[in-house]
Amino acid sequence: MTSRAAAPGRVWAVSDLHIGYPENRALVERMRPESGDDWLLVAGDVAETVADVRWALETLADRFGRVVWVPGNHELWTHPRDPVALRGVARYEHLVAMCRELGVTTPEDPYPLWEGEGGPAVVAPLFLLYDYSFLPPGCATKAEGLEYAHGTGIVCSDEYLLHPDPYPSREAWCRARVAETERRLAAIPADLPVIPVNHYPLHRHPTDILWYPEFAQWCGTSLTADWHRRFRVETMVYGHLHIPRTTWHEGVRFEEVSVGYPREWRKRPGPPGRLRRILPSRAASEAPTSPEVTR
């Protein structure tokens, strides 16, 4: 269930590195821990090609005491420029095998136990996908939601590049992942807080400020709406939205930790590519207070 590792450093998080952009690759090249005992949680969307994902994770794993990775939708794309043409589950398993070779923790490994400052806490890397249950206003079914999205022109590229093979649909793959993950989370000892790391938020509220609400249907599942309460979540770490900020829902801290595309991070105050500290918890005065609304 969990593996123990003494860690006197800190736990940091980042997501949506998108190193296919040279400017973002340069940000990764400059990322350094404060201590060799620091952990780094990478919440998906490192890159679209296996080679780029390997470069980034290997670079970071050489610097941090532990790197924890979960897949985003971009890693799961079967992109025409990637010579690795695997699809669906086979692609995900290929990425997991690569991570194990690099010493990077994945959703298929025992959940590690952080015992440094701010711990103990179980860090739970998750791979859950989405099931189109975050429907646009006025839509009652997936078909209606997709029709609305196509009408506005705001359609996630997953519809063309993220294949669910051998599952019949992405939502079927999502349901299978949710069921298995729920079983594993329920087995964590009741006296330990949990830091879930997932590419998508466990609850819909972070999508409420999207410029294009129809995009929310590619951002998670209502099946996890109560997980932050059921599984003693200390902090929920996610990305995908490219809206880095801290929110609180029912007393639980949600951290969106994405870097995003250069056209987005250039507009933000402060240096780009900053890692977000997860443990020990930051003081309220350190928390971001101005959400950035970007697509």
C-alpha cells in the first residue's frame, strides 16, 4: 500500500511543463531543489512525445530525492510526430515502464509516505481521466455537450489524439481507473492524511472560472466529487487548466500547479516555472491570491 522513505526536505509540485516549447524546456533545465531530499510531484502534461517525457523526467529525477509523475492527456496522445505510435493502455504502460527505469514513481507503484517536515502524509499519484460529466450549462448528456462544444469551436484535441484502446471509450477507461483507485485509497490507514496528485481536479469547482465552460467536460469526473472528504485529503494537487492558483473547498486546499504555454506564463507576475510548495504547508500569506484566467 505505502512505501516508507525518510525525507527531511520539502515536497514541491509542478505540472503542464509542455517542453515541446523551447522556452519551457529551458525552464525545466533551470529547475533545482532546495535540498537533495526534496520531492517533486509532476501532475502531467510534460510533453507529447515519449522522448521529451523521458528527457524531462530523467533531468528532474537526477536532481530531486524523489519524482512522482502522473499522466496528463498530452502524454497519452498518439501524436503524429511521435515515433512511438502506441495507443491507449499500451501507451500508458509504456510510459510507466520508462518511469520505473528512471526511478520515477507512478500511479502503478505503492504510494510513498512522506515523513519529512509537514508529514507523515501519503502521496497518492492518480490516473483517473474524465467521463464528460462536467457538462456545459443546459446540456444533459455527453452528446449534447459535444454538440455544444463543436458549435462554439472549443473542442479538446483528445477527441482526435487520445485513444482509449482497448476500452470502448474514454469514459469507460475513466470508470475502470476510478474503481481501482478508489479501492487503493480506501486501504490507506485512517490516521494518515493524503496528498492526491492527479492531472485533473477531484472536484469541479476549479473549472468554474474557465473562459469557455464547455471545456470543463474534458477536466474530470463527478465520480470523485466527495473524495477530498472521504479520503482525508490534506492538499489536492492538479494541473490541466493552466490557471495556477490556490482554492479551498470544504476546508480542503486545492493547488493548480501548471506552468502552461509561453504565451500564458509571460503574462504572469514573477519568474516563470516556479515550483509550488506542498509540504510543509505554506502560510496563507504565501498563497497565490489572484487567479489567472487563461485557456
